[in-house]
Amino acid sequence: MFAEFLQFLFSGITLGATYALVGLGFSIIYNASHVINFAQGEFVMLGGMGTVFFLGLGLPMPIAILAAIALTTLFGFGLEKLAIAPARGASVVTLIIITIGASIVMRGLAQVFWGKEFHAVPAFSGDEPINIAGATILPQSLWVLGVTVLLVFALRYFFDKTMMGKAIIATSLNRDAALLMGINVKLVLFISFGLSAALGAIAGILVAPITLTNFEAGIMLGLKGFCAAILGGLGNGMGAVAGGMIVGIAEAMGAGYWVSEYKDAVAFILILLVLFFKPSGLFGKTGTERV
Amino acid sequence: MMMNLKSAKTGGILVLCAVIAILPAFLSNAFQYEIAILIGFNAIVCIGLNLLIGYGGQISLGHGAFVGLGAYGSAILTMNQGWDPLLSMVIAAIFTGILAFVIARPILKLKGHYLAMATLGMGIIISIVINTEDQLTGGPDGMYVDGLSFMATQIYWYWLVGALLVFSVWASLNLIHSPIGRALRAVHGSEVAAEVVGVDTTQYKVLIFVVSAVFASIVGSFGVYYSNFVTPDIAGFFHSIELVVMVVFGGMASTFGAVIGAAILTTLPQFLTFLHDYEHLVFGLILMLTMIFLPKGLVPSIAGLLKKGDK
């Protein structure tokens, strides 16, 4: 009984950590630019598929991973420089459509260069399951959790202590005031997209050994990461992490105790219920509207 | 000013009628008719969606689900229950309308990205249900549906869809220039200001949400009778996105923009098929470039350029 529960919990927090990283990516870009980046899932896909590609070139695993993160970060920079920056001042819906266009382009590129097949990435330290109180956990799940925790702390440090991190927060609070204070808002946007892309890539690389990857692998991950970000309150980084964990655990419990066919629906049912009662997410500020 | 608006409206409808009447002269095979009919179907959904997005300022990333409800409602009632197709269509539309009405209040309280998330979630849940309840819907394989016995040939369908399209444009333009339309535009401009001057914003948002859902449901029903087949893709996330993209591409808050957006984005993939594997890549690039350089969409941007030219 307890072992079963523990088993679902393990798979839930592994999923949750992935959604948390994707959700953080949404939050960072939203904070800097108020854009919801519908290509976030494609960053995740590029991370996984990029690793497959560089491993195929014969590079050792750590180098292949770094190369895949670098490649995805370049796409993040490119998206900001070539598509978001030129469209400054466009309406929110227009910006959303631009990022949807970007996601179609990235999927199209991946399909042209890497085909439609599913690819496997070898687990970082073996496939031997570890036994804990009657339940098992894959070493790769520990990698997912460990790296996520590290990244969350690193990001906290980045936003609290470094100049660039503080500049991003200032820009998200009030763009014009930040500009007047001499903050290079253009650079802030540029860095945010790159950082967000790198986070997405890392999430993609970490889960690829567990779930396999192909050119469409980012779609559902992206949508559930969006759920995580909204659940935690848009723009609230720690909220996105908590949101990701809640979505992941709910999904694993739903699949385990309810019906596995509806596993993908759990995240969305949860988000609708939460939004009906808390329209700004669990930890979002209920802002008053300035007229 | 008023005269101007009215003549623009009548003129636009006349041009649309002329295009529909003359087009068959240029259509030489069944495939081309098929595309024309698909354009008509998509345009009608987009006209309804444009009322919500363009005039109400409320985004919906789940409208494919309403098309899917109409399609599957009709399919299940005619094939599993043996009901009359037209009656099935009406029942499906009423059901969709009631569902939209029930979820409209809690959903439309949300703003901006939260609303986008909620409509997206609603759409995905409906599409997962259609995919999973395979005893009722045939699951991912889809289901076969009998056509309408009196619609013997494709040409009949062409004229039916053409007539429905003209009616939808007319109805949409009338709604926009009615007190309801003015109230909606006030909601889009500033919801708080609209409320202050006494507009019951929630009521109007709910009304337009239900109207656009019913538009979508009816098109879904007709679509399924036309093609005799339906798969869950019709209710999926990508279909929903496609519809929003058509509205924004053609130009928000422009009824004819919605029609032109639907026409271009339905036809474009057919022209790109020669690119084979590169098709999606090029489609995405065209979409991005259009939105970057014409952020208001084709029709309003071009109309703006023409006005500048006048001066």
C-alpha cells in the first residue's frame, strides 16, 4: 500500500521537477517581456534532440550536453533578436502568434535535420533501479531532482545577488523606470530569452533518457510547464517550481489511482479548478487594475 | 460617418457575393472545390471567433473543442442513435451553447494569459475525452458519418457554404454595429471604464462567447456531413491554434479580415506541399514574418497604408 504510494510519489516528483524547470523558463521570459513564449516546449525538445545529435557525432556525453545547451541558448537569443525585438509594441495576441510561429519553425527544422523517429539518450549513470522502502527509483530520476534543486538555488542567487538578476527583476516591475535608472533593458530581454532557453534545454536533456525524444516531444511538456507557471502565479519563479511539483504529483497519482488514459488531462483539470477559485494562481498577487 | 459605415458594409458583402458567384469559373476539379469549401467552413468559425477576440478582446485557445463538439455531437446522434442529421446538428449546437454558457462565467472572469490558459485547458480536456471514450467516438481512429441525402454533389455544398458564409458575415457586421457591438468594443477598450458607464461587461462577454461557440459547433456539424468522416484532431490543440492564427493573421476586429485570414491560411499549405519536408518550416516563417511586419494583421495594416496614401 505504502510502497505503491511511494512509487507514484517518486514518478510524480520526477515529472514535477521537469515541469518546474519548464515553468521557470516561462516565468523568466514573462517577467522580462510580458510575453508568453509558446516555443518554450521546443527549447526542451532542442535540448534532448541536440544531445542525440552531438552524441551521434561521436562527442562524449558531457560535451554533447554542453553543446546541446549552447545550441538551444543560441535559438533563445535568436528568437528575441530576430522576432520579439522587431515586433516591439505589438499586442499580446500578436506576440503569442509570433512565438507559436517560432515553435512551428523549430519543430520544422528538427524534423528536416533529424527526422520524425523517436531517439533514446543513454541514462547518465546506468539503468539499475534503486530500492527505497519497497518502491524503486531510477538513477536518472535522482539526476532530474538533483539538477533541478541546484538550478533553483542558482537562480535564486542570480536574481537576488547579481547585477544582471536584479536588472531583470527591476525591468519586470517597471520597464520605464528601469530604463530611466540606466538599466540596459534590451540586454535584459536578450539575456532572459537565452537563460530561459538554456533552462528548457536542461529539462529536455534530463528527461530524454526516461521518456525518449522526437521532434514533437516538446509540445505536451511545454503546455504542462505553462500550467505550472500559471498555477504558481505568472512571473513568480518559486511559484512555478511549486506549481510544477503539484502538477507532476497530481498527474502521477491520477494515473496511478484513477485512470491512466486521463493522465494528460489531470494537469488541465487541476488548473481549471484552481483558476475558478483563485484567478491569479495559487501564489499570484491579486493585483488591482490601474485605469 | 454613419452612411460611410453602412455603405462599406453593403459594399463588402456585395464583393463577397461576387467572389463566391464568380469563383466556380476558375475551379476546375473536385480538389479545388474541396479547398474552397474548407475555406468557407474555416471562415465562418473565424468570424465567430473574431467577435470574441477582435471585438470582445477575450482570447480563446480552445475553440477547436467547440467545432469538435458539433462534429461529434452530430456524428454520435446520427450514427449511434439514428437521429435525423439536421435535428442532430441543432441538438449539438444547443448542447455546445449550454456548455459554453455554463463555463463562460468562471472562465471569462479571468484575464489575459490566465484566460488563455483556461480556454486552452478546456479545449485539451474535451479533446482527451473524445480520444479516450472510444466506444462512443471511435477513439483516435475517428468515425464514419452518413452525409446529407439532399446534398447530392460537391457543387451543392459549395453553394450552401457560400450562402452560410454570406449570412455569417452579414450577421457579424450587424452585431458589431448594434448596441451590443458598441458595448463589446467598450469592453475591449477598457473593461473598467465600460463598467463605470453602466455596461454589464460580464453579460456581453458571456453572450459573445456562447455565440462564437455555437458558430463553431454548427460548422463542425456541417463539416462532418460534408466529409463523412471525423477524427479527434478536429477538437485538438492545433486546430484551436490554427483558428486563432487565422483571425490574427487576417486582422483582429475585422470581419473581412477573418475571412481573408481563413482563405490564405487554408490555401497556403496546399501551395507549400511541393516543399515536402520543408513545408512546416516555411509556413512558420511566413507566419512569423507577417506578424512581425504587419502586427495588426493583413486587412487593418493594408487599410492603414491605403488611408495614408489618400492624404
